[in-house]
Amino acid sequence: MNEKHLHTRRIKMVHVKFPSIMVYRDDYFIRHSIAVSAVILHAWITHKHNGDLSARWEENFLHAITKNFTLLKSVPPFERPFKDHQVCLEWNMDYIWNLQANKIPQCPLENDVVNILSFLYASSGENTGIVKKFQRFQNRELEATRRQRIDYPLFTISIWLYLLHYCKAHLCGILYFVDSNEMYGTPSLFLTEEGHLHIQMHLVKGEDLAVKTNFILPLQKWFRLDISFNGGQIIVTANVGQDLKSYHNQSIIFREDFYYNDTDGYFILGGSRYAPGFEGFFGPMKYYRLRVMETEQIFNPLLKKQLADQIELYYEKCAEIKEIMSLYVNSIQQDDDNPRMCNHKNYYLDLIAKYGRLSTCRAFPWGKELKDRYLNLFQVLQEKDSSNVPGSQNDSVLEVGGRIFEKAVKRLSGIDGLHQISSIIPSLMDSSCCGYHKASYFLAVFYETGLNVPIDHLQGMLYSLVGAQGSERLSSLNLGYKHYQGIDDYPLDWELSYAYYSNIATKTPLDQHTLQGDQAYVETIRLKDDEMLKVQTKEDGDVFMWLKHEATRGNAAAQQRLAQMLFWGQQGVAKNPEAAIEWYAKGALETEDPALIYDYAIVLFKGQGVQKNRRLALELMKKAAAKGLHQAVNGLGWYYHKFRRNYVKAAKYWLKAEEMGNPDASYNLGVLYLDGIFPGVTGRNQTLAGEYFHKAAQGGHIEGTLWCSLYYMTGNLETFPRDPEKAVVWAKHVAEKNGYLGHVIRKALNAYLDLSWHEALLYSVLAAETGIEVSQTNLAHICEERPELARSYLGVNCVWRYYNFSVFQIGAPTFAYLKMGDLYYYGYQNQSKDLELSVQMYAQAALDGDSQGFFNLALLIEEGATIPYHILEYLEIDPTLHSSNNSILQELYERCWTHSNEDSLSPCSFALFYFHLRLICNGILHSTWIYILGTFLVSIIIALAVQYFQSVSASGPPASVSQLSSEITTSLANPADGTLEQEEAIPTNNLEQRG
């Protein structure tokens, strides 16, 4: 720089060249121009002797004697000009490019705000929760912003919570991210034992950092938790109530870089296999993926406000009941000398009072108003034997709730039990408040279906949520089904449905191996199936007695069937594991049947109803395996895995059993790969584990199905692409095998067989509302059989509701489709006719192989209806090959006859015969020969008539014109010649058939 000219202002033009992708539109050569949001142009001056042209610009910039910058205005991609490349394209390429040159693609409407949860979720505090997974943005700018912020997160979470208790474990999950390596990511929010919020973040350098708030979260109040993450700063705000009164606010600053990639894994709300959830409820949740929001800017109201208020009122009322029980238990425990309340109607107490020392009654501070309000509760307390009061207050409250419920159900089981519903509602409410949530499910069903009470969906939702929060299995099934189908004012939400179904599905295998509780095997028994109904029995039934007789005589098949019926509670027989084990032992030791030997060995291994005997069990297992039973081969692998920790031998037996088609072996091999202990294989292999789990699931293995369901929900394995609907279907399949549901189904079936219509309707409704298809069709059948009963007690259209529910289930029976087709065709009560839906129902029945479906479709065509093309394609009937109605009719009648299970003289065969007969007749009537024959016959008649009149005129006087006409008419109408009469009969009969 020349210092002599410093005072002189000079301008030098510097040409800056930008890349074409920043300046021009896409064309044939520039295929991917970039969207530029901001351009900063830096300029600087350095001394000539200091400047090094080979150095990087950053180094020269640091040594500059002056520097400046300016912002340049960016031009959106589709407002830029096309670049003149000075190249001529071939005419065909130029023409193709010009067709799309001026088209502006439309980006999908997308923003960074996600409604993670829009309805209330009942968290039971167990190891299941809601799984959410986020994909990359389709919008390029949003996706670019997301990638830029991986090491500097800017996002906000707003969530409504209602806590019943603080965490009963070390940490309870609220919301946490699990990455593709199954490790906690950013963010992870947990509840502590003391009520603090535990916040954990994953750092860029690979470590984790955690902090907890200096305030505790409120109990039994709705509050909104707003957490914003701005780089290394976290701001936590808790606001209580609908009006968001400020409760606590805390700012936490970290000096570490967080790693944040919300597409490399999945979020969990509540519990999972990594951490339990908290006990309470989740409300609406919003997630701002790319923005830091203040509380005032966040729009996340507490939806379903009335329902949220009802939850608060419910727990306020229940707190009063628990206070009564607390006082009762404390008083009893402090007064061991007088353990019983004043009940002078007890004869033995009267004797003690008369001949022993005088009893004194403890005074309880309960006024008349309180006793009247909780009449059932105080009656149970008065009858309760205080010497057997459990040590835990919670156990005592639950026991009282169970007694209240049992008394209520006993009234419902009478001949006119449904009459009693309105009067036992208070008892069920008290029982529910005591934590006995079978009562909660009863109340939910009563209010949702209007079972002898006015329909109240709000109360139905309340008790369904309360029951699910209390781990009531039927309540969780009910909520899972309602969210799966999106019915009864519940939003369609497969992730939410999965949370409920997976909870029960996880418990199902554990329940099956629990010998206590009201459980029964879930059997698919339809009330329309007379053959299945005939084999239902009881311990004094003919079928059971015959099996027992054959088993006593040494019939191995009878012994095994009898043992299974008693062990699982099948075919109407009450569950009796002790008796079942006796038959297993008898069959194993006497008949040498491999299946019985194996069953008895498993019982001895696990000690189910009998003392464990591992030595004898191993001998029996080896004997059954030697007889070629694949279950026993798998059992040997299980023995070496569980008791000997010999994974080499375990894998050897499991591979052999897997080749024999054993699904348990497939599952066990998957576990070896999942745990990383498969012999000769280093580390875990989730992909192979998933393949074995899938094979086991296809064979009906429950745990294998659960793993597949989880994989489909998380989408963390390439072999299991994320599919929430499929995950729900698999979890639902397992959950509906739960023994507690089976018990209700069995009670409904037994009541039906005993003609106890009130009880049959009650338990059928309870089972049907869980969403199991067999109970829905059975309930609809009962309502058809006893329409006056359904109309008198149910507030819903029973036949329509439950047949309609059933046809949306996987594996629905064809008669349900046919019934719904009829209801749509004729209309039902307040439901209007819908021919298109009727055709769809008949078509589905036909596709499932029901001949009646084909027959009904053909009848609709006969009546003039038109089958839509998409239905014909659905039935694999090509419209181009069957363009006419006759062609379609023939195809439908032929399929009807092919699928008919009856004898050759079925309605389908008659319909097909009549159809072909009509085709023949129509062919004859419309042919040229019939007209030639008719003309010939008429000619003969005229010739004979002329000959006759000529002979008459020759023998007699001439007749008048009128007489002649009359005679001609008479002779034509009443021919005297028998041959002529026979000839005229031919076209007459044909015309009658044609008409």
C-alpha cells in the first residue's frame, strides 16, 4: 500500500463469482440449486509483503489491517434466471426439458411443531408406555436446520401431568429418548423418589450429564411442565391448573455441548423395559423440534377439560374414603384388646360380654352424614373381622373394596340382576375408590353402553382411565381397542393403543403360569356353532365324566385332554391344577405317552402345584425326547441353559428342535443372539434375534410375538420397518389371550347355556367392550335371540353396534359380513340403507369363501344393481372378460356352487341350473328358427281354415259377413282338430316361460 495516497479516495471494482447453484435456477445441467437464506460478504486489506497468496483466507483475514462485511440479498430459487450455457441440446432433449422448465414444485406443508399426545393417557407405573418416532423433515430447509443443530440443540417440550405418587423406584420415566444403540439420548426426563425432575443429556464427546431440579413437582394436581433447551441452557417451568398459575421456574446452564438427533431412535412416554413409568396421567404434549419457546408463547391447552376435572374430583372423593380406612386401621391396631367394632348381634360376643369382662367399643369420629354417604363401606367395616386386618393400610383398603364388589356382583347374578344395576352404582363407586378396579371397569361399561343407566360417555371415559391406571386388565383392553378403532369419542391413535395392549400382553404369559386368580383359557366358541356348544361341559357333565372314565382305563389321549382341561380351565371346567397334575403323573408313569411325560416333566421342573423334582424331571424329559417329541428336545436345551449354563449344549438341542418345527426353540435361539451368548458368535446380533423371534411368532409363541410387536413399533431394526398398526395387531393378539378376559367370556357362555339371560347379557357386554371379536358376535347373536331383553336394558343398538364392530376385526366370521350386508341392504332401525356398503360386505364374505356371499351378490345383479369395478377386481373377476351382467352372473353362480359345503342339491346348484335353463330358453326364443316355425304353423292354420270354409259354403246357404266373421273367430279360438290344438300349444308354453 502506498502511504502517499492515503488521503485520496479510490474505488476498485472486484468481481466476485458465486457458484451457479447459488445464482441460477435448475435446468438440464444445473440439477440441484441450493436455497440460500443469507449471504455474508467479507472484505479485507492486507500489506502486500505480508500477504501470501498460497495461504488460506482465514490466515490472511487474521492479519488484515482493515476489514468489513455486508449482507447480500438472497434470491429464492424459483425467482432466479436460467443460465445461458451456450450449448445446444438435441431437439428431443430440449423438448422434454421445456415441458418441465417452468414448473415450480410445491413443498409439503410442514413445520416443526408435533402433537405427541392429544388425549389423556393412564400410566400405571409399570414397564410400558407410548413410543413415538420422528422422521427427517421433508422440507429441505427445515432438515438442514435440524442437522445444523445436532451439537447445539434448540427445542421445547410442553407436557401436562397428573401425579398420584412420586416414583417408587430409583427413577420413573416421563419422557426420554432411546437411540439406535439402545442408549439414553437427549433429552431424558425422569421423576425421582423425592419428587424432583431428573434431566439427563447426552454429550457430543459421548458421555452423559444429568441434573435435577431444586423444586419438587406437585401431587394430585394438573400442571404443565414446559422445558426449553437453548444450547447449554435449560429452562424448566411448572405451572399449576388451567389458568397456568406459576408454580416454579428454574434455569440450568451447562458448559458442555449436547448431542441431539431426534431421528436416530425413538421417544418413550412413561415406562419401558429400561425404566418404569410413574403412577398418574399424561395430558396433551407438544414438541417444538427447532424452536425455543417461552411459556407465554406455547399453545398447549389441557384438552378434554371436563374429563381432566372429573379425574381430580374422583381422587378428591377417594382421598376421603382412604382417610376413613386409615383411621379404622390405626384404631384397630392400637386397640388389640378390643379388636372388633360394636356389633352386639354376634352371639359369641354376647357370651363374652355376659360371662367375661365387659367389652368396650372404641369411639370413631364418623358422623351420620358421613355414614349415610358411604353406607356400603361402613356396612363392610362392621361385618369385617378386625383380627384379620392386614398390616398394610393399602392392602386393607383393597380388601374392603373387594368385599364391596363381591356383594354387588352377587346381586347382579340373580334372575333379574340387570334390574339392580342402578342401585349398586354407589357400591361400585366405593369399591373403585378403594382401588378394586374391576368395579371401575363395570362402571365404565355401564355408562358407555347405557346398561340400565343413562349413557354418559364422560363417566365411561373416567372409569376406563381410572381402571387402566390401576392395572385393571379389562380396562386397558377397552382403551386399547377404542384407540385402535377410533370409536366412542376416543381418537384414533395406534401408539396410544399399543401402550395399553402391550401392558396386558406383557402380563399374559405371567398370568397363564399363575395358578391363582379368576382366570380361564380363552376359547373361540361361537353361539351359532351347535357342535362346539355340545362339547361344553362341567365337572359333572357327560363329556367330562366320559373322559374321566376313559382316562381311568389308561387312555393316554383322554388323560392328556383331561389334564389340560383341569390345568387351564378349558371347555367349561373350573381350573384345578392339583387334579390336573395327578392326571399328568398318572399318564406319564403308566402309559409312556411322550406328550404326557413331557407335560409332567415341565410341572416337576417349575414346581407348579407340586414339589420340584429336577432329577426326575430330567429323566422324564430325556425319555420324551428319545421318543421323538420336539417339545422335549427343546426342553433339554432349556434345562442346560437355565440350570447348567451350558450354552453349547443348549444351542445344540434348540437347533435340533428348531429343525423339527418347534417355535419355542426358535425363540430361545433368538434370546441367545439377543444376549450375545450364542456359542461361537461374538457380541449381540439383534438382526438374527429378530428373525428367530419372527419365526417363533409365526408359530404362535407369545414372547416372540411381543418382541416382534416392539420391533415394529420402534422401527430400530432394518428387518422390521416401523409399522405402528401392525405392532398393535400383534400386541392385541397376545393381550386377548389373557386369562382374566377368558374368565369373563366363560361366565357369559355358562350363563347362556344355563339360560340365565340377564347374567349372559351382562358378561357378554363386559367381554365385548374389550374388543375381542368372538364376544362381539356372540353378544349380537344374543340380542337377536332376545330382542326385548336388549331393548329393555341396553342404551345402544346392540345388533348393529357389535356386528359392525366385529366386521372390522381380523379374522371376522363370514356370517358377520353377511349380517351387516343385510342390515345395510334393508336398513336397520335408525340406520339408513346403503347398497354400496351392502355389496362390500357380501363381497368380503365371498372372498373369505362363503357361498352365500356369491349368492347374494348374484341376487343383487338380478334385481338390477351394478357391482362396482373395484369390487369385481377385489373378487378377481376381470371386468374386461366379464363385460355383461349374464357373464358376471354365471361366474358368481359357479363360484357359489364351487364353495358350497352342502350336497349337490344346494341353493347354489339350483340357481346355477335355473340360470343355464334361462339362457337356453332365451336363446331359443331369440333365434331365427323359432320365427320360421311360427310362420309355418300360422300358414297351415290359415290353409285349413280356408279349406274348411270352402267345404261349408259348398254344402250350405251363404252366410252373412257378420256370421262368417264370428265363425272364423270361433274356429280360431276353439279349434276342433286335436292335432291343431297340439301344434298351437308349443309356442304358447314358450311364451309363458319367456314372460
